[in-house]
Amino acid sequence: MSTAQTETGSPKRRLGDLVFANLTLAAGVLILIALAGVAIFLTVEGAPALGAGSSDLSGHSNFLTYVAPLVFGTLLAALIALLIALPLSLGVALAVSHFAPRRVAVLIGYVVDLLAAVPSVVYGLWGILVLGPRLIPVYAWLSAHASWIPFFGGTPSNTGRTILTASIVLAIMIIPIITAITREIFSQTPRLNEEAALALGATRWEMVRLAVLPYGRSGIVSAAMLGLGRALGETMAVALVLSASGVVTFHLISSTNPSTIAANIALTFADASGVQRNALIASGLVLFLITFVVNFSARAIVARYEPGSK
């Protein structure tokens, strides 16, 4: 029997393999412990707010009516940002991986990667000082010519600080995340699949549609959900850009805007005390659960498209 095997015939594990395996296991367990710790803290600290009344919840009769507009604003801003960012990110990723010349593709890749390194407060300042004022004429035109669409109803904002402006800023912030992941997935498409499609007479776009996009379907879903998670939890950019009033409205260009959970916590936590602080922590628990559900759903969707799944 070889010395590299044990008496049972199984390969003998070296010390380095054992150390590496235990370290990776410990890292995984540590992440689970940290996640459980966060969930327990949010639950314990937020529990007193679940039965609070209007005197402690800024005039809201109960916690549900307090957090519901915040959930609405959070989901609305994140979904609009994803709708804007996903097509742009896929286009940039395809340009870098299949269409642009190599030198141009490398330059575009560097620029997109640099966008991910810009602090969120910088995006917020850019949104409030540069983007918002330049969108005022656009909002006025939409209100005058497209007010029959519910999203563009209401009085247009004269400051540009709207939920649509905040969503555009969020979209720019999540483009690097989605682009980086989809770019790597597209570049790993089997070369034989691409050459077979071209050999059968497919155009470049048809090759991408028939070979590249189906291969990267699970990666696209994963990238989109990661970008959505980033948009759901973004704080400073939304807090700086959005002129929030905590209402439920689908008007995207008016001065009356819904707020988000993260922005509401950032803007009001310093002055809150007692049950009001518990309410903010409880709203953080709601955001925690939303992001958990989003990531769990994404994992389930990706699993459906993995090789070997039925």
C-alpha cells in the first residue's frame, strides 16, 4: 500500500490541505455568525417599535403604516435603477467582450472599473449639483407633453431632486457591478459555439443572441440581483439627492417624493431617541429581510439555469 494512503485506502490529506480546508470552513461559519448576529440585534432592538403608537412613530398609527411608504420608495427607486442600468451594462459588457477593438475595450473596462471606486457621497453631490439642475427642463417638458402617463403627472420639480434623479444616480452606481460580472461571463463563452454560429451564416448579433446570451443567462441574473441589492441598500447618494416627504406616489418628476429605508435612517437616526430609534432599527430589519429575499430568490433562479438542473 502506498504511503500516501491510509489503511482504508483513502488518500492521505497533507497538513497544508487540512489547514486550508479548516480556514475556509471557519470563514464560512464566521460569515453565518455575523449574519445571525446582525439579524438578532435588529430583531431585539427593533421589537419595541412593533407595538408603538402614533406619538412615537411621527404620527403613524402603527409600525406597518410607518414602514410601508419607506418600503415602497426603496423598491421603486431600486427597480427603476435596475431597469436603467441592466440594458446599459449588458451593452457595455458585450462591447468590451465581443465588439470593440481590443485597445478600446481595455480602456472602457478600466473606466467602468473606476466607476466602482467612486464614493457614494461623490455620486450624491454630483446628482444634486450637476444632474438634478440639468434635468429640470426635461421634467418640465415631460410634464407638458407626457403628463397623461401616470409616472410623469403632478407638478414638475423646480430643483431636480426627484425619485427619478435618485434612480438615475443609483443606476450609474450599479452599472460597474453588473458590467464587471456579465463581461467575465460573456468572455467565457465557448469559442466553438461562437464559431459554429458564424459558420452557419449568423451575423455577429445573431451569434451573440444564439450563443453568448443563453450561455450567460445565469450570470446575467446574478449580476442583476447583486446590482439590485446594492441599489436597495444605498444610503448617502439617495439621502443627498432625494427631496423626500415619505408619501406613496408613482409621480417620478414631482417635488413630492417617497423616501427609502436607508436614506430615512441616515437622515433621522442622529436626532431620534427611545422608541423612535427602535422604529428606525426595525425598519433596518425590514430592509435586511428584503435584501435576503432578493438574494435567496436570485440564487433559486440561477440554480434553475445551471448545467444539470432540470
